[in-house]
Amino acid sequence: MTTIAVIGCGQWGPNHIRNFNSLLGSRVAAAVDTDPARLARVRGLFRDVACSTDYRTVLQDPAVDAVVISTPLKTHYELTREALLAGKHVLCEKPLCETAQHAEALVQLAAETQRVLMVGHVFLFNPGIIKLKELVEAGELGRLHYLLAIRTNLGPIRDDCNAAYDLASHDVSIFNWLLGREPLRVSASGGCFLRPKIEDVVSITLHYPGNVFASIQCSWLNPKKVRHITVVGSRKMLTWDDLDLSAPVACYDKGADFKQEYNDFGEFLRVATWDGEVRLPKVEWEEPVRKQARHFLEAVSRGFVERSDGMFSVGVVRVLEAIAESLSLGGAPTDLARGRAAAASLRSDGGPVRLQS
């Protein structure tokens, strides 16, 4: 039985408590928040969960095996660091840190303390995104050309980070996972309308190895909620609509290509297009937060994380840092090659950090 404490009981904390308490092999023993009103809500929902305003009480409790950190971004580094030093396994909400340097330090600390560090990139556990990954890896799309993500809504509006760190972090993690690599360079522009120096709307372009182009449009100042991804290949195209619960993934037998043709006047190129059937692959639904919780428990049991580990999240944070730099430079491209080289020594074999038995 893995005993868990949840630190942070705002929007996501109660969801973590509910899901871990519903899974065999785990129980949530304690919840922590500095807001008494949030703790009162937790007490009303989960009567067996002890509540505290001091996170040190759970870090010092030898009965607690693991902690979930669901607090504002600016607190992630210190809380995760203290939890690892206290000997706790950690599931930290995304993004892991504000800077890649801090994220790399946490990965190193997790290896030194022999603790599991997993990051809550929850869309990697979304059944629709998993289906996209399966279809891409099966080669159905042919050579990948470009990806487009649109993520908008009216709120929730945060004051601890901009829309890129909050919203685009989801799509950066999805793109990196689907492609199995990080972008070579990024550029971004945005607008600050509600508060100075905090972008409410951000447009991002990413250039991946293999001439794959990607684009992200994110905003928490929009009248309509949209969570949509398009993946275009040389043979087929895919779409994912998170708001379509009956058929979130569609596979289009559509495309265009240049054909070489010859006639009496010489050689020329002609654009050939095709428009075939649309297939709706079956997607077995399960709540992504529950799926993520189960994966974390399995990681604690086996001693390493197979999906959304610390090193993967370092890559996401590197991209977010590059986006922030590009925003500060008015949209000028930012190269990511140097950041990847600096982190290469953390995990030279390219696989997950495994704990000693």
C-alpha cells in the first residue's frame, strides 16, 4: 500500500485525492494547503484525509511514501527538492520548474536519493492522444509534415505564469511525445491584455528535426473552449478533438503531392490531391488523471517511470524557456541545441533513470 499526501488543494488537488483513493494499492492520508477554505472543502469531501496548513508535517511523516505537488509553478522547485530530500517519491504537476537548470537539478537529486520523480503531463495519459501516438508510430500518416494545436478558453486565468507555461506546456509535451524528440528552434509572440508582462495569448512556432513544422495557438482570453490538434502526413491526416467524447480522433485519407509529368513542351510539376474516406478509430475512454495516478503507483513499485519522467519534463521546460526568450525578443527565433547538449550528461543512455534495487 502506497501512502500519499497531496500538497495543494486548489483546482487539481481534490482530483488527485479522489483518484488515488479509488485505486487499489494506494490511499491518501493527508492534504496540505495554506487556504483554510480549501481544506474545509477537502474535509467535507474526504473525511478520512487529515488536513494541515504546513507541508513539513507530511514530509516529516515516515508513514507517507509519496507526495503529489499541485501548487503554483513558482513553488515547484523548492517543494519537490524538499520532498526528495525527505525520501518521498514525487508526482509534480506540470511544468516541473520555471527553468531547465532547476529541472535538471531535480532529476539529478531524484537519482541520488533513489526516488521516483514523475511530472503530471496529464495529456500523455489521455486516451485520444495515446491513439494519435499509436497511429503515428504505425506509419499510417507516412512522412510527417506539420502539427497544429489550438487550446483556448475564457480562463482559468493565472497570475503565477503566462499562457505559454500554463496552456502551451500541454501541447509542447504532446508534440515532443508524438515525435519522440525536441524542437531545434522556436519562436513566439504574444499579447498582455489583462496584466502587464503576463501574456494572455501566445502564438508559437516550433521546428523539429526531419523538417517537421509545428504551431501552437493558446489563450485564456477567448469566448470558446477549444482543445484541438491536427497532424498532417504525406499519406494521411489526423485530428483530435478533446471535446468530442464520442469520436475524439479522426483519420483522414486526404493529401496532396507533386507529380512529375512530361509533354511535348518538356517536364513540369503538377499538384495531385486525393480525398478518401474518414475513419473514426475506437478510443476506450478512461479519466486521464486516474490513468496517470495508476502509472505513478506502478513507477513507485518498479522503481522507474516509463512515461512523463523527469528528463522528459526537462525537455518541455527547455522549450518553455526558449518560448519565454523569444517573447522577450519580440518573436526572434531561439535555438535549443545548447540546452540539450548541457543536459546530455544527466542521462547518457537515453533511457529512463532506474532506481537501484
